[in-house]
Amino acid sequence: MKFRPLHDRVVVRRIEAEEKTAGGIIIPDTAKEKPQEGEVVAVGPGARDESGKVVALDVKAGDRVLFGKWSGTEVRIDGQDLLIMKESDIMGVVAK
């Protein structure tokens, strides 16, 4: 990727939701909601605190994260649909 986020920004690729329910019903594309789970693709160096020191981010590339439904800005980079958001928009990391 030719994009490097700045400060406390994170680049996330959405992980597509299941196309079937637990009962086996197939969900059409028009009824699907935007997934709120994604994989971190790239992270910035971190935010600066009051003293000017850079504080590293808690997430790293490869982490699976949960974020708000309307979080981030949608962009297209190298043919991929990605989200750019602040680390504070991420609710948590999904343990493997």
C-alpha cells in the first residue's frame, strides 16, 4: 500500500458479514447492514500528549477490531475500499 496514516489515525478494511443467518436464511445485498468489524491495515505513529511526546497506539496491523457503524471516512486506495479513522473510534480488539 502506498498510504501511511498520520498521528493517531488507523486504516481499516471491513470484514464482510455472513450472507446467511443461523437458521439458514440467505440475506440479500439490499438488506445487509455495513459490517462493524474490520482488520487493521496500517497505523500511524501515535498521538502527541501535552508534553509533546508521541504516545504509541494500542492497535497494530493485522488486529481484528470493532468500530461504530458510522465511524471513519470511506476511501478507495489501490482498488480497495478502506476506512480511515482515529484510534478513539475503535471500540475494541477481537481476541483470536
